[in-house]
Amino acid sequence: ISRNIEYLNIIGTAVKEVPMSIMSWSRLSDFRISYFESLKDFPFALDIITELQLNKDIQEVAPWVKEMSRLRVLKLDNCKNLVSLPQFSDSLSCIDADNCKSLERLDCSFNNPEIRLKFTNCFKLNQEAKDLIMHTSTRGYAILPGAQVPACFNHRAIGGSLKSNFSVWVFKDQSYKQFLSYLSMQPLRNLRWMYLSYSTDLKELPDISTATNLETLYLEKCSSLVELPSCIGELTSLRVLDLNGCSSLVKIPTSIENTTNLRRLVLSGCDNVVELPSIGNETKLEQLILNNCSRLVKLPSSINATNLQEMSLSNCSLVVELPTIENANNLNILDLNNCSSLLELPPSIGTAKNLEKLDISGCLSILELPSSIGNLQRLSTLTMCGCSKLEALPTNINLKSLDRLDLSDCSELKSIPEISRNIEYLNIIGTAVKEVPMSIMSWSRLSDF
């Protein structure tokens, strides 16, 4: 149908033949196909296949698979009768063998330095196979089954220092429990990424101050985690700290201010956190996500928002005052939805000249908006539904980019000044507005009123 195809995926089809003409498809760079026994009868195809999906009932991988010189991805997941794997081409960069519950032997080696190895629930792997995986030198990752830390992590067995060829460690089931007892005793300078999310029994982290090159720490849904160690401030390379759903977390250490390379801080659903300490030194912060922190009361007095792009405090119902937002030239989204105790927006909001979306829906205590809001010439969406005490909007301003204005259920609002002529959507249902300004006739883009 075309000789210009670059990507062809026929996995899951009943195709049992590969046309000879495929050899002339000079642009074909990604060819994905399901395994069938007669595939070996099309040797010209073996040189162009990049992804191979094996049938779930297969018992062994044919040795001719290693002739696939461009094979990058081998999908063996749920091949529950597969007992061993043969040698593969060095081009292979991913083996997905999840749930191969009969797999025992790996009669092969892995020579691609970027390879990713997934052997979740392969509980019958012999020790030789496990050792092969753990000692493979890769910048990718490896996932193994079981609740025990592999022997190669035992610092006593290798002279007092933990050595691993991996820069990414992923622990599933309960394996993190044994592993964490080693962390505080090990040099972790090469560790870049740690994922402990959904470790629901994890109550505390040990001293990981030696992980000075750690960039990403995921602790999402660690619902028993009570505190972070103060050494978190020594992780000066940290870029992402995700604590979403850490519902038992009580306090954020003040040392977090020293994580000066932090780009993303997520505390959503940290129900017991009362105060966010100063983050004034985190000038590279791009996202500050504090949604559903139902007991959060106190925020820092100011935030250096030089690189901040998104700030979200949705459903933080006890927050009364926002920090002064300084140098917020890059702020695009400010979500204060259902901050029902918030008394006002800071005048400094006018410095956020690239703000595009502002949501103060359900801010029941706000009486008015600061006049500095007139500086927000990039603002396209202003949502204020349910601001039941809002009495008036600023006058003599022109928000040139504003195209969506929702004032529904602002029950004390009695008039609408002309704040933009570019509005496409205007909702004043549930307000006390009794007159529509004549100038609305000149709002040429208004299509939903």
C-alpha cells in the first residue's frame, strides 16, 4: 500500500507471511510483529524486525531469533510455559518477561549498555540467572521478583561498600524493608533515581545523605511515612520530590530549603502536614503542587518564583494567606480552587505577567480582587464560581487575552464591568447581576453567555 512507511505494527494479527517487497521499503525503521514458527522462512525479514511479541503458550524461543540484528524489544510477558532464554542480538535494549512463572534459566548474556530487564514474578529463576541480571552493566534498570534483597547488595559480603551497576533501583512487594537497612551504611554517590511509591508499610527513610547525585525520589502513596530525615537537605542534586498521598506525613524538614536544584515538589494528599517551611532558596522550582492538604495552615511568607510555572493549592481549605509571589514571570497556572478560608489574593500577583489560568472557585472568604490583576495580559481563563462573598470586580482594566470568565454562584456580585472584549464564554448564573452592560454588544467573540 506504500513504500514510504517508517512504522509498521502487525502485533496481534494473523499475518503468517512477510512480502519480499518489504525489502525495498527504504524508510522502514520500526517493524513490530508477533512470533510465528515459519517466520524463519523469511530470512530477509529477520534483519528488519525491531520488536517481537511471543505467543503466550510458547515453551521455548527458537535459536534463530538471535539472527534478528535490529531487534530492540522482546516481549515475553505472560509466557507462563517458557523455561529458558537463548542468546540474543546485542541490539536488544529491552526484555519484558513479566509473569513468566516457569522461567528458570538465562542461557545468554546482555551486552547492550542501555538494556532494560523486567523479570517481575519470575519466581523460578535460578541463582545463576539472578546473578547474571544483577551483574549486568547497564545504564537502564532491572526488576526482579521476591521479598529479599539480592546478595550483591550485601555490604558485608563485599568489604563494606555497596556496589551496583544500576543507576535506577525499583523495589516491589516488601523488598524495600530489608534494603533500607543498608542504605545508611552505604556510599550512594552514583544513585540518580529511587522509586519507593506504594510502599504502604514504610514509616521512615534512613540517612541517605551520601546520595548527593540523587535527582528523583518518588514516595507516592507511602501512607505510613511519618517524617523525612533532615538529611534531605543534603541532596543538592534533587530535582523531583513526589510525596503525593503520604497521608501520615506530619512535617517537612526545614532543611528542604537547601535542595536548590529542586524543580518539582508534590505534597498533594499530605493530610497531616500543617506547615510548608521556607523554600526561598529553591529558585529553580517549576511546579509546587499542594492539592488536598486539608490541614495545611501556614505557607512561607514569600516564594522566589523565578522559574515557577504551576502553583496548585486546590482544596487547601485552612490556608488563610498566600505568600508574596516574587519574580513570577514564568507562572502559567495558579489553582486555588476551594481554598475556602483564603481572604485575599496578594497584590504581587500582578507580577505574574504570563499567567494564563487563574482558578479561585469556592474561595468563600474573598471579597474583592486586587487591582494589580489588570497586569495579567496573558490571562485567558478566570474561574471564580462559588465566590459567594465577592462583591465587585476591578474596573478600568482590560485583560486583552481573557476569553473565559466564570462568575457563576457569586451570589453577592451585582455588576459586570468591561474587563475584556475578547470573552467567548461568560457565566453569571447564580449572581445578583440585574443589568447587562450595553458594551456587551461589542464583544464580537462572545458565543456562550
